[in-house]
Amino acid sequence: MNRAISMTVFASALGTLFWACSSSNGTTSPPASGGTGSTTGGSASVAGSNSQGAGTGGVSGASTTSGGSSPTAGAANGGGSSAGAASTCGPADADCASAAALMTKVVSDFESGNGWFLFAPDDKGATSNPPAGDNVPISQILCPTNGRCGSNFAMHVTGSGYTSYGPSLSQDYVYKDADAGLVGMPQDFSMYTGVMYWARRGDTAAAAPTLRLIVNDVNTHALGGVCDPTAATGSSTKPSNACFDGWMAEKAIPTVWTLVKLPFSVLKQGGFGKMETAIVPSKIYGLTFQMPNMATFDFWIDDVSFYKE
């Protein structure tokens, strides 16, 4: 489906976010403008469909894809060498048990088919695998050899050469469709502590060590009716009501599967858009994983959930 949300606005916001909050990517100034991402859309369903900063999430707590076919074993980069993988990729059994004991609301477990929407600028010479688009293919976990904590599939994104801003994996609960109008509803996760996911850095040499999670709520998403989707991005000295200055945290990702737990209380805005005092967990519009720009990246992401402890 065609999305009515401006790809240019979203791209510009992402580019500014990397400038305002860069840590290890070497960015020193904001890009003049963001690149143009894929406008390919997926079909909507009750369970959910993805989009650029727009696609419904799994409100049932199960996998967010519906009707997807099972991926073939070993497709789309299967997670590194299978020989001796269990000892090099983790996690420990105790980590699996600890994660299973948490109260969770699953956003995506990636076991039934497709991944999220991958949005990327059209930077010359830049590449990503999989290519940008809706419901990107997932990959079989071969490191460890028998999967991770009972999970056999995950999102795996590699790439390099992006100078405008890094690609993003997005899963939103609300988007605007040209034919159907507004689709989905913001979700209430106020009974949860925050967001958690499993991740590991892949085997690509010199891959970037950190990954950023962004949570958009009613105040930061363009469809929330609070921020201004037409406003230019600002800074600490030049306030702005621009959208997509979401609540974020950047975490170091090791080469072994690691459980990342991010309480709502630690998430901070980048400072280029409409600023608020705290996230609104009762009106969450979507989640985004942001890849670093000006770097080679290789990340595995699995079992994205809201958790309570």
C-alpha cells in the first residue's frame, strides 16, 4: 500500500537524530537533507503490517506477521559458522531462563515468516542486506547451532556506505494509508517496565558495536496530533516542534546473544524535535531500530517485547 506519511520528513528526522545523538559513528554535522527510502508497503491485516515508521504491530502478543510462509533454512545469511557455534554465540542457559521468567508482551518473535520494514536512504554506493522494503526476510539462527533459547529465526541486517543516516527497522501500530486512511491504534503499555530484545553483533569484520532503539509515542509520532510534521528540525538552542524525536537508548551489542532491557525511565529524546518531560507508555505508536551511519553494521535482533519485572 502507498503510505501518506512523508518519507522526506521521516528521513530528515532520522538524519538529524544521528547528528544530535551520535556516539561512535563519526558524524559531526547534520545532513542537508535525508535520502529517499523505499515506499513499498505491505498489506494491512488485523494482526499487523509494517511500514516506514508506519506499520501495525502485533496487538495480540504473537508474531506480528500473518500468513507468511516459513523461511528456508540457512537463507539470508544464516548466523555465522555452525561449527562450534554454541560456545561462541551464547547465551548461557541461565540467561534464557531469566528472560523466560519475565512477564512480557511480545511484539515480534520472527518465527512465522517476515521481519519489519527496512527504511534506507538512496546513498550512492550504500548497500543493505536485505534490501529496503516492507516485511523484510528473516534469517535462520545457526549460531548457536540449535537456535537461541528455543528461537530459530531472527532479523539479520548487514550493510555499509550510508553517509546521510543509517537504515532503520520499524514496526509501528499506526500508519496512514492512501486508500484506507488511518490504520491501527496506539497501544497502552503503561503496565510494563520497558522494552526488551535479544541481540548480537554479527561476524562481519569491524562491524559497528552499538545499536539504537527508538520508541515513538503520541508526542513524537507524526500521527499523534501533537508534534508538527511540517516543522524543520531544531537544536538545544533553536527549539522545534518537529516530529520523530523519539525516546531512545543506544546499547553496546557484543558478538554473543545478549538480552537488552531498556526501562522507559532511561529513554531520552535526541533534542531536535518537540521535547517532553517523559515518554507516554499508554500511547505507544511504534518501535525503530536504527543502524549506525558512516560505518559497517551487522546486527541480529530477536524476540522484541515489552516486559515487566
